[in-house]
Amino acid sequence: MAGATSAPTTGAEPVVVLTPISAELGLFDIEFSFAGAVSEAVALIGLGDNQAMETVPAGLEPLLAPLLALESTEEGLARFRGRAMLPEAWRSQEVSFRVSYRAGSERRSTAPCRVELGVPELSRVPAWAIGATWYQVFPERFRDGDPANNPGGPLVAPLAWNSDFSVVSVEEIERAWSRQRAGESRSHGGWNAPGGARRATIYQRRYGGDLIGLVEALPHIESLGVSAVYLCPIFESSSLHKYDASDFLHVDRAFGPAENAGTVRRPNSDWSRADRYFIDTVLPTFRGRSIRLVLDGVWNHTGLDHWAFKDVADHGRESAYADWYAVRFDSSGELVGWQAWDRTNGSLPEFRQTGEGDLNAGVSSHIFEVTRRWMDPNGDGDPSDGIDGWRLDVAPEIGMAFWEKWRRHVRSINPDAALYGEIWFDAGPWFGGKAFDAQMNYPFAVAVLEWCAGASRTSSGRLGERLMRVFSHHPSHDLAQMNLLGSHDTPRVLSMLSRPNAAYDDGETASSLGRESLTGRPSAETLGRMELAVAIQSLWLGSPMIYAGDEFGMVGPDDPDNRAPIPWPDLDSGEPGAARPDPGVLGVYRKWFRLRSDGEISDTIRYGTVHVVPTGDDDAFAFVRALNDQRVLVVANRGPRPFGAGALLPGSMRDSSDARVPVLSTRFFVWTDSAIRDN
């Protein structure tokens, strides 16, 4: 009667299906179906068969999990579903449940079913990643903890941390002009390109963000209720973003302590001082605060400075790495072209793939080596000294054959490592044990921001439909979805909300939108719409992610303008034009994200189901989170007038509660089904 999968039938007996989600959390779904009219169904869960009863001795009351009625495609078939989470003390014991249901005027009960929590490996997601709260860090612009290690030299322009990001200095222009004359410029466009001098200089800016600053900022990160951090690339690279690695085996020396002994290159793979700081200080400090750390894996391409690509450039067809990259040689064997992620002969040369969608054997072996190095640094078979997982850049660019093989390698090192794909559309084909546990959930961001911005093309009903399509996978994957609003690849949240009818991630930068897009302060209305988005993000199903700086009220259009240095309060020099943190915005983020660790509702918010509640108003969006018998109703109002949510509350609460939701605000209401029934 219980199992991981089962199809409802129209027989006389009810059908009960149990879907385990996480054995560690004691989390599972129950689905009940019956060929007939059913007005109510509730799971009664207890220790042993005899406790899963409607009537039990005092002190042994069962855990209640009222089931929600579902739509059925089969006429006359009643379907219900609910989610239960066992008390920690029960998870190692024999637990059973019955479903009590009302068919017509008769109360009935199913036979006992044993709770089986074994999750098939294809659907298993590490427990820590289910319902996590994420924080994304772009290291070079996060915090400068050690100015002595800041990068220098003719190819970069060092700037003061709290200088005006919107202004191009004379020194920057002179340096850029010198580089261009010397043929050393790597600017994204020339002096005559749109954006002029600023576009030609901004990618050479260095502000000195490093891992020392990350450690310093951990108390702030923790104050937001964060349980996991995703770090953009930290490996050796000459760029500010590090997506063009020169060596995956080493942390960039500018991110580690000053006075590094020098850059360590292949084949010497000893640990550098920056490597040791990451392993010996960063990871233990994170673990000490119970915060997980995930690194950015860029397995599709490298930079032109990567040791393997340089060898190909130097030795042509004779290079030992000639088959690593998608390259072309002339008749004499000299390198004449290559396929790159950004453009033909671009700065991000791509690794070669086989026809089956795997990476070249040499590349694959190297990536496996890199993976093990950071997951089990001392190589003793115990991954507790390594990172907690990976976020995979441009994941759809690499074939599934590689991802399936690599995932097995990762899980062989650490079964609790979590994997996240950068996929901008529904990532269902990569789930189910094939590649990733979840994705950077851009489909969530697009839907929520369009509605919160007041875009004319969306309504609350449309928002609900879009979100439910996004969250249509196995519950373990849906609960781990990394629900972002913005990232290092999109405009800042406040900037997107200030342009309600613009497309998400429209590519517009300050070059086209003007300096005001970097220096202007958001209106009160935009700030109100931001709080709507943050509230929905923090309370919706899945694992929300804050892009560092959004909590300080930062503005900025698309890359490169979304990557200004974080305006830390203690680093404010008072310089005119410098960005400053908005304490009101920080208060909003703390208010909503801390609810995910609030003792009263945190389990329901992190692990419960979600159900969209029709409001009859395009400007009012409502949903219910449910776990065991607790219910949390969330109502967001983007409209020009208050919304009365009383009709959405259970009967006994409608008259006794103030259910008014003010303009541009969100409220939530909490109750237990058992208390409502008692009333």
C-alpha cells in the first residue's frame, strides 16, 4: 500500500502512496486517492502500528498531517496530498501511519502503512541543501581584508574601495591608453565602442577583494540567516571575474595573504600560500559557523593564460595538450584558431568534447583531479576538510555524458556534496541522478520580479501558474532550487524593479542608461516592490539566494555595472559619489530571511509544500506553506489599495484576525489545522 511510486486506481479500496524526500530530515509526502466523494483526509502518524490511530492513549497522540485536495484528471476520483516531518527522536524507529478520511457522512480509515524513508539515489539530495538559505559572493568586489595583496602591474588599474564607481579617473584612461598602444589591452571594446572610455577601462579595475575579507564578513553573512555560501571562481586568473582560469589547481594569489611565494604552475601542484589559507582558515571558519561553502566549477573553458592552452600556443600540434581544446592548426602544425565560449578566437577557449557529449579524456582526467583536490584536500578519503559542493558554470554547454560521469565521481568522494547547474531555463532533464541536485533558478526570478515590478503583462494568477510549472520536479529537487532574484550576471534587483516593463536581464548597462543608473537612489515605490520580492523569495518553496550587496540596497544595470564594490558601513570614507549602504534595505532582508530560522515556522518555510491560493485580484498574490498540521498563509499586495485577506483564512480566524494587507506590503498568517478543528 505504500511505496515510492504508484498510480491511483478506481477500485473500491483507497490507494496510499508514500514518497520519501529525506531520511535525515524524516521528510516524506503522502498521497491518498479514492474512487468516490471525499471531503477530508488526514494522515495520522505514530510509533508502531498501534499509534497511527484516530484514538490513542493520553500522551501518545499521533502526528497529524492533513492532506490537501488536488485536482483530478479522472472523474469521480478524489486525490489528496500532504507532507510530514518526523520528530528527530522518531527517525530511527519504526513509524507507521493511517489515513483517516470522510466519504460522504462516514468517517473511515485505511490500514496501517509503514513509513519507509529510504530515498532512491536518483532522487537523493543532501539534507543540508534542502531548504538552505544562500549568499552569493563575487570575491574581487566583496571585501578587501588585506590591502597588501592587492593586484598591481601595467594590466590593471587599482582603485580605492570606496571611490565613485561611476567615474573614470584620468589615471585609468592613461593606463588603458598605454596598454592599447603596447598591444596589451584586453578591454571589452575599444575607445570607439559604445560606452567610450569607461567601457574601455572598467574591466581593468581592481579593488582588492579577497578571502581575508570574506572571513571578516562572516558575522554579517550569518546575521542574514544564511546557511550556505556560493563563491564565484577563486582560481588563478588575470581577470577580475576569474571565469578564465589559468590554473584550477590553485587559488588566485591576490585572494590569499600577502607575500605569497609566487605563482605555482603545473606540473608542480604543491599548495601555495593562498591555497593553504583557503583550506586551513576559510573552510574551518565556515564550518565553525555551520555555513556550507560551494565553489564555482568552470569545466567548459579556460583563459588564454591557462598552462595547457599556452602549451598548445607554443608547440602547436606537437603539444601534449593539442587534443584538449577545440583548435585548428595550419599545414605546418601552428595554432591558427580556436573555438571559444565568447567568440571565435576569443578569450575563453573551450575544451574539446566527444561526439557522445563527454569531455576529451585528458581534460576529463584533469577535471577529476581538480575536483578531488578541493573536496578532499589532504587525500585521506575523509571529505570533512573540503568544500561542500559545486556550482557549474554554463552547464548546458557540456554534454550529459560528462556530467553523469563527473557526478558519480563527486559523490564517490563525498555523498553529501551538492551540485547546482547554471541553467537559465527549466533544468528538469539534468535532475534525477543525471547531473545536478538543483539549478540557479532564473525561471523563478523572472516570474517574481515581473509581477513585483507591476509589469502590465502579468497578474497574480499568471504568477502562480508560472511558479507551479517551475516547481514540478521530485520534491527533493524543488526544495533545493537556488531561488535567486539577481546575480553577478543580471542587473541589481533594485535596478530591475525600477524599470517595470523591461525584460529580465535585458543587457542594458550604464553606457546606454546613463550615470544616473549607478548613482540614483531608488524611489519609495521601488523599495516597496523590492520588499514584496524579498518576502516572496524568502517564504516560497526552495532555497533562496541573496546576491551580495543587494541587502545593502546597491543599484546597477547589467555587467559590468552590477559588480561594484560592496559599500560596507565601516569602509565609508565620506567621499562624494561613493556608494553607501541603505540600513532600511538591510533591515528588510534580515526581517524576512531570518524567518527561515525562526523556531515557530522555520520547518514549514524550509520544508513544507506550497499551494497557490486564488485571490480574485491581479495585484494580490497568495500561497500557503504546509508541513504536518501547520499552515502559513502568505499574502503579497502590489496594488494601489489595501487587500482584505480575511476570506483566505480558515473560518474561525476570519472575524478574530486583522487580515488587512497594506499597499506594497506582505503579511503572513499562521495556524494549525488541529487548532482550527478544535474551534
